Amino acid sequence: MKITMAHGSGGRATGELIEQIFAKNFNNEVLDKMEDSAVVAGNKKIAVTTDSFVVDPIEFPGGDIGRLCVCGTVNDLLMRGAKPQYLTCGFILQEGADTEVIRRIVESMAETAREAGVQIVAGDTKVVEGNGGMYINTAGVGFVEEDVEISAQQCTPGDVVIISGNMGDHHATILGCRMGIENTIKSDNAPLNEMVNALLTNKIKVHTLRDITRGGLATVLKELAQTSKCTIRLKEDSIPVSPQVRDFCGLLGLEPYYMGNEGKMVAIVAKEDAAKALELIRSSRYGQDAAIIGEVTDEEAGELWMETAIGGIRSLEILQGEGLPRIC
Amino acid sequence: MNLETIKKYLKEYDGEEVALMEVCGSHTGAISKFGIPTLLSKKIRLISGPGCPVCVTPSAYIDRLIELCKEPDTCVATFGDLMRVPGSEKNLSLAKGEGGNVRMVYSPMELLTLAKENPTTNYIFAAVGFETTTPVYALLLESLIRENIKNVKLLTALKTMPAAINWLCASGAPITGFIAPGHVSVITGSDIFKPLADKYGIPFAVAGFQGEEILEALYGLVKCQGSGKVMNFYPKVVTAEGNTVAQKKVATYFEESSAVWRGMGAIEGSGLLLRKEYAEFDAGSADLNEDKKLNKACRCDQVLMGKISPTECPLFRKVCNPMNPQGACMVSEEGSCHQYLVNNRR
């Protein structure tokens, strides 16, 4: 069945769509009440975030917009040391969208939400003219323990820079789909609960966490260096990139350090805890390729320097220009 | 020779000052990417040359494309990096926003399919490039003729390197050696630089695009200062005589002409135009000579000639940046100003 403007009318067609696809998959005691807003328990510091997802194509190797819209918001909560609890979701469907595709996307969202330990407690659907596409907005709430203080301002000279795995997989996947380049690269879209929980429960001195999404590693680290007024030094040959993504980049003249990811984070941790932190991330789900890639120094405020494979020093800037639109 | 020995030599070099120009934009990119300037002695200066085809395209050419894209039943097809190159008033990206019919393609050969699928649209391909790209345009013409496709024309801005290098040397640019363009040399062969090396008594080194390959070429150039030697450090793909099949195809459809280089003016024998017998495929490429600056303070011309470093331009980073390029060197990823900015070269 195809979506028509009637599915956004708020009437019977809307009700059927919600009942048959959304409510069926997202069922939990809060959502099932179908009230105007969700009332949930909570007595801790809360983290709140929101993100909109417009990825094109909506289904791609290794994931889809449904998995992506849960992971994106969950990971943003995790990066402040929060334990993700609740999500809301707003669907903007274009006329002509196939309900079977919507069903698959919603099932994928529900499964990812279960994996990430969050409940989808509120939602909305609108239909607009168009040609069968869809956008999803998710907002999320997480609880933060009193003693947890993780922020972009806390990179400290002496700290060690760890990334949780290979760079560029998601970006290469989306670009490969759009350009029709045959390959077996898969998106890395994943919720990073397990590795963040491991760091927090083991009382690792984590100063900063950031998910490495649009703009890529270089943009994220340059921004951290600016916010924390420090220098970050990297070693190029320690940055993990899969051979296939490396070749894909070579073919298209791209650099993995500027490519977006959807299931990777950078952790800036105190030097004395670095080895333990690396071990914890590596033994967590989605963290097996984690690596120490550099260190924080007090040389100059806001600088990101990389020692290249032949020993030269390269200064990295934030991504300039457009990058790849509609990657998430 | 071993890499460490080369690196040690280049870092500790303490002889006469040398100024080496990498002509090719891809080399400018690779030099930044591998952090090569930090591996050199202060006595070795690198200069970025005019080897980015987009950067040297004059404003009149862009203006003509903008006019064409607004004509009825006409579509201008182009590589993406030409979209933001400034014309005298605006660029193709803005013209597209105003309703101009502009289409980005990855290969000129896509025109064959497009032209057949849309027989009532006249396609104009923005055929910009050096010796490396021209053979593809020759192949496109060959297919257009073979398949009797009449709704594709080329607006050419084709350039060739040797006459431009000659012009640079003759104009007194302070250059004591050239990293010769690797991709161009695949087509032309390394021998093409011999007459220039002899005439000016300066060395040329054909180089690949990996860090080690560039360091090897720099080492060769420093060692051979003052000699008219042509060295090939990219022998896996470059031969002395080049790709003669490609050279013949190009010669079938194109002939030597004068060409206008942005900021440098007209250089005799530095371009290619379609031969008269193929005039029906030409969208009016000759005489697009005007070259207005968008911003009078822009010093792209002196950057292209190696007379100043991009950072010495008063507009650099402040007014002129990749989001708001004032001159062509900031537009293309191969442009020297773009490279200096995104890599914080000083």
C-alpha cells in the first residue's frame, strides 16, 4: 500500500497506520496509553537531545534510517555520560511512500531501541507531497549520575585520544549507493551503550566523549581542541581504516578523516587510564578495532596536528565546503 | 635510495636556496596531505604552480556557460568543481539556482546516454582540462560522430603545459626546478620537458603522488640544481614518449591555439581548439578572452605564477575562503589557496 495525504489527516487512515505499524512495534506501557504526552518517572539530572534524519537512500548496506535515527540520538545522550531512557519520534512521510518499507524501517527502529535499552514513548506522523521518501526526527532523554561530568571542554594536556574503530564506513556506504559503486562496505550505524557503560562502571577518568559523525574525525577533534583550548596530536598510521574503505577513498580522492560515521566515538581519557580504557572498548560490542591515535598537549590553543606516514606534520582544519549531504 | 637518507638530506640541506615549483594541482594536494613542507630545510622553498585546470579558466568562459545554460532547450553539463568558479558576476551554481539548466557529471561519456534519452535538448559540455583530460574529449567526439549524435557540443578551455611553463620561465618567475606533472606526463611522455630543461638549464622531475615519490623527486631536483636534466621518478606509468595512441586521437580532433590563463593572460601555443572540420561540435570556444576579477584585491594571478604564497594575499582566509571564494585558486580542491587554507600551510 502507498501512503496518501489521508494518512496525515489525523482521521481514520492515520489511526490505522499508527495502530498497524507504529504502535504494534513500539509497544510499551507508556506509549500504549496513547495520551497526548508521555508521563515518565525520573529523579536524576537529565540529558536531552534531538536529531533529524534525512539520509538518502533510506535503506543501505548494514542499516537503514530507522536504525540510524535511534543510534544517532542514543549516542548523543551517551556522549554526555547519560544513560539513555526514552525516545520520541516524528515521522514526515512523503506521499507515495510504501507501507511495507515503512514497516521494515519501524521494525528496525524497534529492534535497535531494544538493543539500546530505550523506550519509544511518544510519536507523531505527518504526510507531505513528494515522491515516496521519508524523514524522521527523534528526541531523547537520558539520566546522568551526579558524579559524571563529561564535556567537550575537558580535554586536558597529557590525555590520550582513543577512537572506537575504523573510520569512514558509513560515509563510504552511502556514497557507494548513490554513485552505484559496487563494493561490500557496510554502514557502522550502532548504539554505543556497551562501551560507554563499560568506561563509566569501571570509573575510567573519561574527560570527553564525542561521536564521530558528519565532518569526520578531523572536524570533531579540531572542534574539541578549540573548545578545550589545547593541541591534539595524532599519528596517521595509528588511525584504523579498513582496506576497502581506504581504497574507496583513494579512488574518489577522499580522506577517511573527513568522512562521517554513525557508530564510532572518540574518548579522551586520562593517561593513567588509557590502556584500561582501550581494553574495555575493545572488548565491548562494536569496539573491536578501537585504537589509541594520539594525545592532548598544551602547545597551542585550538590546533590539530597529524604526523603523516612519512613523518611530516600536517595541520588539519575542520571540514570545509559541503561534504556529502543527506548522509544521516 | 633509502627514504631515511633522502629525508635527512632534504632536512639538513644547507646549500644555495632553491625554489621548486610543483606545476600540478594534485601534487599541491599531496604535498599538503603528507606534510612535506615540514620535512624540508628552510633553504628549500616549494611554489604551487598553475596546474589546476579549473583555476586557470578565465571569467569570460564561465560567463559564456552561464549564458548558455539559460538558453531554451539547452543544458550545460560540467564536472562539479567548475560550479563555484567565479565568472565576472556570478558562478554556475548561482545560475542554476536562478533556473539555469546545469547538470553535473562524473564523465563526459555520460553525455552519450543523456543526449540519446533527451534528443530535443542541446547539451553543451564544459570541456576544461590539460593533456590528461583531452583524450577523453577526443573519445567523446569519436563516439558522437560514430553514433551520429547531433545534440552535443563542447565549449572548450583546453590547456597544454609546456608553453605555460616556458612562459613562467621567460617571465622571470623565481624557479630553480620543476616537479613535472605526473598525470600529464603519462600522456605526453617525460621527453616533452627536455627542450625546456635545455633552454633554461633547470631540472625537471616527473613524480608520482605518494609522499615517498614526491620526496624522491625533490631530492633529485636539489641534487641536480643548475643542470637541464629531465628525471623520471614515476616510471611505473610514465615513459619517455608517453601514450602515443592518446596523442594521435587528440591530434585528430584538436589543433594548437593560443589560450588565456586566468591571471596570466594569453599564452601562444598553450591551448587546444577543435579543428575546423569539427566546427559543428564547437559551442563558440574561441575568443573567450576577457578575464575580470571578482574582487580587485584578489592576487590569484601572482599565486599562480609563484610570485607570492597564498597566505600573502590580503583576502586569504578573511574574505576569501572555500565557502566564499573570491578567486579561482580557492575554489577547486586542487587550487593552491584552497590547499593552503584547509591544511593550515603557513
